[in-house]
Amino acid sequence: MDVKIEESWKKRLADEFEKDYFKQLTDFVKQEYRQGTVYPPGPYMFNAFEHCPFDKVKVVILGQDPYHEPGQAHGLCFSVQDGVPFPPSLINIFKEIQDDLGHPVPTTGNLIRWADQGVLLLNATLTVRAHQAGSHQNRGWETFTDAVIHRLAAERSHIVYILWGSYAQKKGAFIDSSRNLVLKSAHPSPLSAYRGFFGNKHFSKANDYLIATGQTPIEW
């Protein structure tokens, strides 16, 4: 089965693409795209990998589900396409960056600029039906994205894993914090941001760790 994904990832995940669950997932997702509107648009499904090859990953931010309204999702968690209003969680992320690092809030919510610097913006589920949050959960995507994180954790060290909220923390629970930096806090959603997301200083902590391990910090 030919999966259109960046070459370094394709090589490391080749065995995953041959497993029964992934074949069933592929059939399900293809059928969903045929029957109605699914986000992100098909060519953007593996966009997070496209902009962040395996050996270039410095930071992993785990999200849960793609945005499910028009023009938002393009394959990177928390990111929206140029010209699209910022969703509430992204507004709070930019507020924290402003407080933490003094950077002004940007004019676009497109986070490809982070991905190109080595930030893997990985949702647990890579597709969603329009207007229906969580509609593609428990179909196999979570197994696939678990395999992505396990492969990174096994082969690479000195990565910053940013886990916001209980869902991401559970998904990243196995990561070896003696070989990597694992940052945890409340989720940036308006429902929980005031319970520990604001003031977590994850962006400066990530950069301090990258510098301490001989890597170039991220321009957040």
C-alpha cells in the first residue's frame, strides 16, 4: 500500500502501513472522503511529517483532533491556514508565548514556520468529519500516532515533548524523561487554560533545553 508521507517517516513506519488495522483505517478514511467533507483536505493529511523529517524533530506537541470547520485544519495540531480566525486554544498559546518570551501575537495562525524548524505538531487523530468533533476517533489513527511517538522515543534523544491536558499526558506517559524533556500542564483550551496553562513557560523551557543540548532554539 503506497502511503504519501515524507520519505524518512515512510521508511521508519513501513511495517505499520502493512498492519491490518492500518489497512482498515485506510479503507474507512477513503470512504469518508468519498461520502462527504472531511478535514484536513486529503493532500494535507500527513502535513506534520512533510515539514518535519524524522531526524529534524526537536520538539513534539501532541494534539487530539483536527479542527472541523472550513479552512482551518491543514495537518498540524493547533494550526490554522492563513487568513483564518484563531481558534480559542491558539489564542491562548500565543498569549502564553507573549508573556513567556515577549513575542507579539502573530498575524497568522499558520504554524508551518514552527514545523519547518523541527516542531512535530502531531494530532492523535489525523482526520475528522466536517462539523463533527471526534468523528474519526477509535478507528486506528491513535494506534498509528502511538507508533510514531514510540519510534521517535526509541531512536532519538534530547527531544522536548510538550503534553497539554490529560489526553496528551496519557498518550506520552511512556516517554523516558531521563533522555528527553517532558513538559506537562493544563490544556490551552479556555476551559482549562487558567488552571495551569498560563504561566507554564513551556516555550522558554523548551528553548533552554535545546540550547543546553547543543541544538538551535525555536523561533516561537
